[in-house]
Amino acid sequence: MSAGGGTRAIVAALLANLGIAVTKFIAWALSGSSSMLAEAIHSVADSGNQILLLFGGRRAQREATPLHPFGFGRERYIYAFIVSIVLFSVGGLFALYEAWHKFQHPTPITAWKWLPVTVLLVAIVLESFSFRTAIVESNAVRGKASWKEFIRRAKAPELPVILLEDLGALVGLVFALIGVSMTLITGSGYWDAAGTLMIGLLLVVIAVVLALETKSLLLGESATDEHVKAIAAAIANGPEVERVIHMRTMHLGPEELLVAAKIAVRHDETADEVAKGIDAAEARIREAVPIAKVIYLEPDIYYQKG
């Protein structure tokens, strides 16, 4: 996985979530707080998701085969989509079920009252460090794009996934802290159930956003506007090409771009001259946009209509 894939952010989030999950389970076992259980399952789901992202990044590096001639770059998108499913089912739906169960049988927290609050405060600190790492890694590649644009347009799925997971984890911890604190203050288990409900709704929303964005990548997104303009300029910036008649681009993976274009050449050129011109245009494309790995240029004669 490239540096742009945010391996450091994934590892940081994985280590944080593994440690947090253990402490949350202990706090739930001793206190009986449903918010703590929902948060513990959330951390387990996040840990599994980060392992999936690392595994998908490794599998995407395999060489192309006759059966898969364009390589396995899109495997990163597949595993990112699986992450959204895990987050929705294991995280969101479980929390909603636990909230429903807790509303049916609300119970106050009577044992180890200080433990859930302590664990949640420590978890917030650890998740903040993980979130900060994801922000630093994202800033290195997002350029001038807003955070919303970065989430929607990023071709490498790992950083948007980690960003949304870490943001969801922090907000979920705040919900859990409010629910647990209000249960301790009022003695009513309904607050704990409400905190669990909010965690579940939050995870479902994040999972749906991730699924929609990853689905777009799976279907095959075009190059960014900047890359499309650079490729078109590179093709036309030579005496061999009169103009670009039409062009299509598609990401075969985060760092691999397919370029297919029909280009206008002079009608009096020989086949040898056309072939050399195409080679020169391909070289210019790769120099302008290095991730353009697969290039097909079709020569044609352009006739002005009318």
C-alpha cells in the first residue's frame, strides 16, 4: 500500500482500538452499562475493519494475471466496502438492538460506578491521538480540497474510512459518556439506553456514507478534473496530434489509471509516423500524470462538420 493509502493511520487506529476494546469490555462486565457494551463492540468492529483494510492493501499489490489483466488494485475498494457492511451490522445494528433491550429493562449502574467514566475519558484521549494521525496523513494528500470534497473524491479509500471511523468513535464516546454520567447522576437506566441508541444511529449513518462512496469507486470513477486536463494537454502538446476527439479515463486502483482516447492525426501521415506519434503522446501522458499506467490511443482523421 502506498503512503497515500495511510498505512500509518490504519496501524495507529488498530492499536488504539484493540487496547480500548479490552478496557471497555472490562468496564461493561463490572458495571453492566449497555453504552459500554455498545462501545466495546464498536471498538472490536473498528479493529476488524482496520485489519481488513491492511489485508486489502496487501492483496491489491499482486501482479496482473491472464484472468485479471488489469491487476488487483480495486481489491482495496472491495475491502473498504466490506468495512462499511461490518460497521453497519456488527457496530450499528448491535448497538440499536442493545438500546432496545435496555429500554425494555432499564437498570442503573450500581457497581464500579467510577470505572465506565474513567475508561471513556481515557478512550477519548487515545482516539484523539488516532484521529490526529489520520488528519495529518490526510492533509499530506488532500491538497486544497475541503474535508467533504476529500471524503467524496479520494481515490484511495483507506484514509476516508479511518477518518470517518475515528470521528464516529469520538462522537460515540461522547454519547456514551453523557449516557453513563446521566445514569449515575439520576439513577435511571434510560439515559444509558439513550446513549446506546445514539451510538447505534451514528454508526449506521457513517456506514451508509462509506458504502455509498465506496460503491462509486467500485463502479469505476474517472480521473480527477486536474488529471483529465493534464492528460488532454499532454496528448495535444505535440506536432503528431491535431486534437483529442474524445477521451475516457477510469481508475483501476487508487494509483493506477486507465486512459483511452481517440486522437486526430494528419491524413497524409504514414503508419510509421502515426505509430511514433502515439508513442510520443503516451510518453507525455506518463510524464504529466505518472499514475496513468494503462494507455490506449486510437488514431483517426477528424472531419469538421458543416
